[in-house]
Amino acid sequence: MGLEVLHMNERKLVAAAALIGVLIYAGAVVFSGVSTLAQSKAAKTGGKPACAPNPAELEKKYEETEKLVAAGSNDKRPGIKPWNQVQGAAEDLTWPAKYYLPWPAGESHKVYQSWNGNNIGPPQATHMQPQNYYAWDFNIVRGENICAARDGTITQAWDTEPAGKENDNCLKIKHADGEESVYAHIGSNTSLVKVGDKVLCGQVICQGSTESQHLHFVIWKGMIDYPCRFIDYAGTNGVPQYGASPVSGNKGTPKEVIEQIKADYLKGEAAFTAARFDEALRFFRLATQREVLIDEYEKALARIEECKLEMEKEIGAAIEEAKKGDFANADKRFKAMKKRYGDKEAQDRIEAALAELKSDPKFKDWAAKQLAQRKWIEAKAAEDKEDFDKALALYRDLLKVYKKDEQEFKDLKKKIADLEVAKGLEE
């Protein structure tokens, strides 16, 4: 009974947003013109950033956004504006587009309600409350299919509430990053999936409800609603506004992409079996570039971790040689690893392994030189970009690591002199 009550309470959280869904239906038609105008203005002023940031900058912005989003479900978070304004505009929200519209490609469905009760407002709006600020209501009824918006695993498939209680029916999909897509108010006995099933983007999972007249769609993480931008919706930063009728591009993962993932996995597996772990790692990474929940994708993820363990073994062997005083062989091992796995991949793991040695007087100088390799990499990258100020600053800092009679010190002095000449010519 306790578990049944828990499930019922959780379903009630998403059911609350449907109390007056049918009443909003009539208003959607009346105000669709207002929404269309708002979308047009947003497209002109905030549809796309003038200059896209690089991937590292973008990732940092995503992290900053998530901190604000995850702090708690309220209307002060990124992308949420007063109910009578455009929601999710680019100037208000920097967030990755990870989901497709949750119905078959080529079909369109009207937005009955968008984020924060967009263009509806109190008292009718039901998305001006915790866990629903970032939610949508899409006009989908019984007989019309609902699709997975993203690959994932079914964590809830409740469709047994009969007519009169269909608002309590709910299906959830857990995704690789911990987010859950919530499909609430689905039709009784229309679920085509069960808990534990793996589903692919575009796969039909259930039907809508004639009783509620809409699908309530929202993303949760830890029971906190999260923003969602749709990959297949170009207007207003991927966030459909009230009254819009977006057309789905949710075709699922193309067959050729799935075949490529399988091929890359098999190449990685062959290399792994032959103990060519650097080659295996490259192919397994190729197989996991795109999240597609097939066996080969999940096996490749597991193999990546096994390849990393093999790297750890190599690093451990090098450190053991260093502990015995054989720094030359340890250096050779590290250089070979960087050549095989790539500078950054190897350096990250080498630095972690050296943590325990960098303060030991016996190994302090050697560890410092190994840890300095990251600065060498950064300095070379700055030099290649002709960012002479940055390169010079890094090379000068590296001088502190080496003694004046060491070859690295002499090489650095020459490098600095050459760069100073190059900088002078540029100026």
C-alpha cells in the first residue's frame, strides 16, 4: 500500500497541471496570433547569438546555467520570464538542445500551454508552479501517437487509470545524463512499453488522452524541472510558445548512424582484443559520439573505462620505475603514452598519478617536470595561434622548473628569444 501511495502522489504532481487543460484549449486559438507575433519578434532580436562561443566556453555556460536551474524549482531561473513575455529566448537561456518534439515526424500539434503559463497567466495557467515552470501542454488526443523525445530507459509506465482519471496516467524515460522526460496524461491502456525497456528517439511509446486533450511534457532531474530546447524546432531558441503548432522532425536515429556505431564498436573490439588499447579507445569514442541506446553504444562506454584502466597500469609501471631511480625509462614510457593516446588524455592521468609524489623530496624535481608538461602543451598551442603574449608568459614560467645547466632550460631561453623577435616583427 505504501508503494502504491507513493506512486499515486508522484503521479498527482504531474496531474495537477491538467486541472483546467480543457478550458485552456479554447484560449489557444484566440491567442495564437499574439504568440506568433511574439515569436516573430524573438526571432529578430534573440533567436540566435551573433557569434557562437567555442565548445569549451559553451560547456562552461551550460554548467553555470545548470547550477542556477538545479538550485530549486522557481520562476527566477534562466529562460523563464513573466507570463506575458517570450519564454526561453537565446539572450535569457544558454542550454543544449537534446530532445525532439514528442510525436511522429511530419505531424504538428498546437501548444496549449508553454513555460510559466506563457500568454495565459493566472488564474488559468497551471505551469506557474514548482516542477512545471519549464513544462508544455501539447494538443494530442487518443488515437494520436506519442514518441520518445530522446533515447533512454523506461522508469515509469502507468496507464491503468480509467476514463475519468486519465490525468493520472504517466510515462517516464531516464536518459544518460540523469534527466527524465515526463509524458503525463496519456490515454488509458495505450502504453506500448514497460519499466526497464530501452527505447530509441522517435519510437512510439503511447497515445494521448481525449479526456485531458493534451500531453503534459516536462523534463525533470531529481524532481526539479529542467529547461528543454527542441532540436527540431527553429523558432524562439527551440522553445515553442503558446499557440504555436510546431512540426516534428522526430524521425528517430538514421539507420546509417546506427550502422556506423556498430562498425566503430567492432573495430574497437578487435583492437582491444589485440591489446592495442590506444586504437581501441579511439574507435570506442567514435562509437559513443552520439547517444543512441543500442547494445554496441553501451558496450563501447564500458570498454572506454577498461581502456582507461589499461592506461593506469602503464602509468603505474612508469612510476614504479621512477621510484627505483630509473627516471629515464619512466620518461620514455610517458612520452610513448602521449604519442599513442594524445597529449591531453595521457597528461590528465599522469598528473593524477603523480599527486602522491610531488611533495616527496626524492621525487619532487622529477614530478615537477612531469607536471610542467601541461604548460608545454598550452604554450605550444598559444604559439601555433600566434598568441605570443600568452606563449611567452608560459615559457618564462617554465624556466622556474629547470636548472640552468639542463637542456630544457637552454631550449626555453632560445624559444623565448625567438618569440620576442617574432612578436616585435608583428608589432
